[in-house]
Amino acid sequence: MGRNHVLGKKVHILILTSNKLNPEIRTIEIEKPFEKIVEKKVYVQVEVPVEAKKEVSDIQFFIGSRVARDIFMKDKIAPYFSYGLLTGIQIHPHDNFKYELGLNANQMVNDDVYSINTGYALAGAYLTTGKHQGFFIGVRGLSGIVTNQKQQADFDGGGEGRFGYENPHFSIGFGAGRTRYTTRVGLELSMKL
């Protein structure tokens, strides 16, 4: 029985026997085995936190302006410079399709005649190249009234074809169409909210 003490390269063994009163101490030289040093490349995979993309709602409100060169077909003098506002909602139920519902009010101005005002409720359907970003093409129906400075008013309705480009923040579109009283050709710029 005994206790070993490791000190460097020497191992001291204390041997106790029952025959002797004094313990026998022996020192043994040992050589440590040669340790081969191996360089290992350790690859650590660091996960970089990815920012979550802000989800764009399938329903977006928009507000914008329309600048156009419209023709009022009941006058011999044409065309009119037309400007106006529009607002509404766009619904994107699928990646390549969208609807819109809204309102559009315009003022048609010509220096030689009375100015004419138009106001429409609008509904549109479009094919798109992306759910919230890309090109679109489609049709829009218009139903409303037309008035002049003489306080004369009448029902006006029709439609237009439209194409353009949009992303989650803005939309630019070109439209051409016809109603009972006007031929419409204009550019719309809208901001999405």
C-alpha cells in the first residue's frame, strides 16, 4: 500500500511492508511518451440574427393625384387640362391579382369655357407581376357626376384601362378611357399608407 506523488519526470513510490519499521523509498525515472502536437482547424458557425421583414398588409390605403389631358365631348373646344385627387384601398388577395375601390375628383380647366368638375366612385381589377411590387395592368370602372359653373349636373359613368408600376410605398399609373361626357388620358401618382 502506499501513496504516489508525481513530481515532474520522477515518480516517488512509498512502499510500506510489515517486515520493516522504516518505510522503503524508491525513486524511479520515467520518460513521458512523446506527445504529437496536431493542429486542428475548428470551424465555428456563427448565426447572424436576420431582421424580420416587415410584413405588408394585403389591404393598403392610398392617396394620390391625377394630372390629365381630358376632352369634354359636349364642347367644340377641347382638350381640357385636368387635375384632381384620388383615394381608396387596394386589396391584394393573391400574388398576381389586386382589386381597388376608391373615389376620384377632378377639375377640368380651359380658358375659353367654363371649368368642369367630375367626381367618381371607382372600382378596379388588375393583373400584377408581384404581390406588392412590380408592374400592373387592368381596368377601372367609373360612376359619378359631371358639373359645370352654371350649376348644371348630370350622371357620368364609364371606364378606363390602366397600367403602371408599384411598390409597397408608392404607385405610378397611366390610364386612358371614356365616360358619357369625357375622354380621359392621364397620369396618377399615389402614396400607399
